[in-house]
Amino acid sequence: MREAASKIVSSEVLLQKLAEHKRCGESIVFANGCFDILHVGHTRYLEGARREGDILVVAVNSDSSVGGLKGAGRPVLDENARALLVAALRCVDYVVIFFERTVETLLDQLRPDVHAKGTDYTAETVPERATATRLGIRVAIVGDPKDHSTRALFDSIRKAPHD
């Protein structure tokens, strides 16, 4: 897991690394999410995001922001575990943990070429749409149809017969 752990960086380090990638002419794709219990929908979303450019940066919600978004009892896995799972995916180049409710501040700091969102959004419903437009960041809707969710996975586990 040492290689995966090395992909998890602070926003300050990430800024430096992305500046070098941009100097080399590489396009930066930015994706984000809670990733509380990684499932197939997350993997397809991130693989779709990666196809939009050369370098994939994934912002993972902090524990406090997940709790605010998802409610009591969430997240199940702490932010460091969730970041490590995402970083272990081959398609991911960098992972950063963020504490805000949206990624607008990170978009403003990092200035990626593409902001990738899952198919549970449309171009009109992306929360950071105005920020992306102002900064000239292309928004891409990627991944498979939203028929996977952590909540559905939890429900399935609860309903499963127990030995």
C-alpha cells in the first residue's frame, strides 16, 4: 500500500505537482466524492473521469463533511481509509482530502481542465457549475447510470440472511 499512500497529498503539494504536469502539456481531470464503502459505481465513475484527460485528481470528503452531507452514522470508513482505497485504484494519480461542503475552493486553487461528475448529475445540476464556468473548466458527466449507491449496498447487507 506504500504506492497508494504516496498518491495522497496535501493541497499545497498537489498544486506543485499539477504545475509540473501542466508545464509538460498534460491535461488535469478533477473528480470528487465521499467514497464511503467503495463500490462498482465509484470505480466506473473514476475510470470514466480518467478517460477525460491525462492526470486524474480525486478529492475525498473529510469525515466532518460526509457527516454533514449524509447524516448520522456516516461515514462508515474514516477519511484516511477512504482516501487510501481511492488511491489504490490504478486510474487515480492523486488524492486530496477536503473539508468544505463543495469543491469550489479546490477548483479555484487547482484550475483543472475538466471537472468530472457522476451520472447522478446533469450539466445543469452540478453544484460547482458556476465556478467551473467562471474558471473555464469543462464539466464532464461520466460513469455508468446511477443504479449503485452506498445506501443501497447497506440496505442489501441489512436484508441478507445472517448465519
